[in-house]
Amino acid sequence: MFQGHIDQDGAAPVDATAIPDVLFERGLYWASGRSGVVNLVAAHKWFNLAALKGRRDAIPLRREVAEMMSEIEIATAQREARAWMSAA
């Protein structure tokens, strides 16, 4: 198992043309706490993007994550997803 540290600030962003599987994996990463921290806003954002790119199995996971979030957190995740899509 990976025991190192991932430098989130220095990491390259996921390209807007990324395949849905990569977007889905990022959602799993943040939802599961693989980084040591669960980030529901980030998980929702990446599951949302994966769903938009055709990963149907991202939809129930996005819904599950949303059930644990406040309305403000959901709005933030949706805003971040829109920003990511428009940056491409």
C-alpha cells in the first residue's frame, strides 16, 4: 500500500478531455479517503464530471455522497464542476 505523500499543489490537473474512468477514479479517491482525508465536495465534483462524460455508475455514488452533504457543499461541488468544464 502507498505510504508516501501526494503533493496536491504540485500535481498536474486532470485534463478536460480525460476519459470518464479517470474522473470516476478521482471521485472514489476523495470519497474513500485514500489521501487520508475524505473530501465530499471533491468527490461529488468528480462523480458529477464522470457522469457527464458517460459513467452511469457515477450517478448513484454522487447521490450517496450528496446525502452526506449540506446544500451549500453541493452547490460548491456543482460550481467547481462547471468551472472545470468551462476551463477546458
